[in-house]
Amino acid sequence: MMLALLLYSYARGNRSSRGIERACREDVSYMVVSAMRAPDHSTIAEFRKRHETALGELFTGVLGLCRRAGLVEVGVIAIDGTKISANAAMEANLGYARIAREILEQAAAIDAAEDELYGDARGDELPEQLRTREGRRAAFRKAKRQLDAEREGSTEETVGGEPLVALDLDRERIMSSEQGRRGWEREGRHKLDELRERQARPIASSRTERLLESKRRLEEEHQVALESNQAYDAFRARGVDRTGRRLHNSSTKPYVPPEVPEGKINTTDHDSRLVATAGHGTIQGYNAQAAVNERQVIVAAEITVTSPDFGHLEPMVDAVLRELAKLGVTDQPGVVVADPGYWHKQQIENIVSQGIQVLIPPDSGLRKASDTRPGWNKGLYAFMRNVLATDLGRAIYLKRQATVEPVFGQLKFNRGINRFQRRGRQAVRSEWRFAAATHNLLKLHTHQAATA
């Protein structure tokens, strides 16, 4: 019942737990779904939190229903991203010094409160029941019984301590994209982002815990920057370029690392970033990615934390192939289309090598066709322009605007999904995939109604 209630509410654009509770008391359609029961808003919010992973994976199940109805066609797949606000304010972006100062201020406030509560006592004296030998032995026996019960019920081994940042920089990837210190630093940040995505740390509810986590992440980023620059300096000292010439140059200005972590982090949602939007300035949010077929059915939905779409083409194609494989679909997409922001020469070549064609203009709409960048007038760049200049290429690429962009319009404007309610990359990904599942359900409902 709770799952049906959430699906119906999201389909109607009602995502507020209090709004859902109120609708269950006032709206007849909600009363039918909930069988005349009105769950409390805290129960609804806790249900979403507790079943976060299952709600996100519901996307694949709904996509399977669409496939059975013949809606999962993979001829032309359009990929695009849209910026959605996070459940965090831009004012919550703080630097390392400000975060450290707030932590010290909170520690001082805690000390003052404990002085008022305990007076001259330490506050950690033994409880009354542990001050006698008999009381301590009884407590030890009880604790041992609890530990034995937990040990019997647990089969997984846990390792304490914080995970270490072990950088394994992809040298070939750096050399193929951008040489220099900047390329090594970017690769280090990329590896750290992959590590955080695997860890999927939840966002704490306590501000004190969030401040400590923000401080830890900034220190982690600082350490990664130092390791990346050390790796670059070592590579310069003993490496050679593609022509075989040694890269060491004694005149190169030495790198001076900053003493404290630089940059800022959002203390409310650490995974959210400042992302640029078209016509709406910069927001605190996420870059929500979607792959849509010609039936406007979403076949893959993912979340990224970087603002530009550059670099997300191949990961989204891989996500499409994973979803199709889960459904038992052996057909690969015929053509993948995306806007110029997804242009990535290496990723395009990797996708084409799998037998999937790609149509992406190498030039943005602001640049004239005759005004190409230096080095962008031959090879794959010229080939892609020639394909898009044909009637067939132009017709296929125009399908992008008629497929993926209306989906974002329906989700964000018609149903009001323009701000995430959960915090943290994993929670936001679950919410985005659940919203995409309700979109596909509406498409399935419209298709079945039209067929009937």
C-alpha cells in the first residue's frame, strides 16, 4: 500500500510527505489507494529512507513492464542532462577555516553546558549499578550474552577505521586527454569521486556530524591534490613524451602546495555542487542524466555531481546497456544522439567500437560551421559534420529535441520535480530513478489506454 501510495503521489507531482498525508484525508483518489488509511507523514518519510535502494531499483521493474508492452525500442537513444536543485542552500558552502571555527565553537558550547550540568564532577563517573562488584559482574554477563547473540547472527566481517585514499592514476587516460599538472590533478579528483560514489556515505542529520564530515572531505581532497602533484613531478622527472623526448625541464616552476585545504564544500549536502543552468544562473544541485528512446520512455537514469555533460556520454551508454541486459534485451541501440556538450572523442570511438553509431555535433550552436577550433577540422570532427549535413543525419539528430527534452519538461515543470528532497548522492540517485519509474508508468498507462 505504501509503495502504491508513493507511486501515485509522484505521478501526480505530490512528493511532500505532509502533502501525501493530507491528501489521504481529503482526496478520494488517495483514499482508494490507501484503503481509507492515512499514514503519518513521518511514517511516509521513514519508509522512503528505509527502502531507499529498493525504490531506486523499481525503475528496472517498471522498464520491464514497458518492454512487455513493446515500448522499449532501442533504435535511436537520446541522452541529455538537466540540473535539479539539491535539498541544500548555496549559503551552506563553507571553507575549511570557517568549518574548523564552527567546530571549535560547538565544542566550547558543549563544555559550557557540561560544566553547568555536572558542576565540579567529571560527568563520567560509574553509574550506581556498576559501583559494586556484584553489579559489575551482572553487567558483564549481560554484555557477553548480547555479543554472543550478535556474533551468531552475523556472518560478515567488518573492518574498523576510515578508508584510505589510494590513488591509482590512469596515466594513459591523462596523456590522451590533457598533459600537464592540471590533467593529473583532474585525474586525481576523478579517482576520488569514483571512491566516494562507491562508498555512498549517507548524510548525517546532526549538524555537528556534518561539519566533521565536511572537514574530513576537504582534508581528503587536499591530500589527493598533494598526491596527484607528487605523481606528476615524478612522471616529469623520469618520463618521456610521445616522441621519446624526456620531459624533465629544470626551468619548470616548482609546485608549492597550499598549507590548508582550499575550496568550499556544502555542509548540508556534501555531494551536491554548484551547477550552472541555462538561463537560470548557478544553483546548488545535481546533474540528472537520462537516456530516452523515441517513445519517450526513459531507459537509463543516473546522477552525476559535475556540472558540464562532458565525460558522461560513455557512462550513460553503459548504463543503457546494463538496464537492457537486466531485461534480457539483446538488441543494442542503433544510434545515440546528444548535444555538443557530450562531445568526447575518445568516448565516441569507444562506443562506435561496440557497434553503436553516435551523432553529436562537434561545434556548439554559438560557433559558425566555418569557424572551427584549431585541429578540429579533420578526422572524426570533419566526418561528424559531414554526416550531420546529410538529410538522414539531420533527421535522426532532430529526434533528440522531440524525445529527451519533453521528458524533462514533463518531470520538472508539469509534475514539479525540480528539487530533490533527499540528501546525498545515493539517496538522490534513488529519488531520481523512482521519479523516472513513475514517468514510465504514465507512458505505459497512456499506451494501454490508447490500445484499449
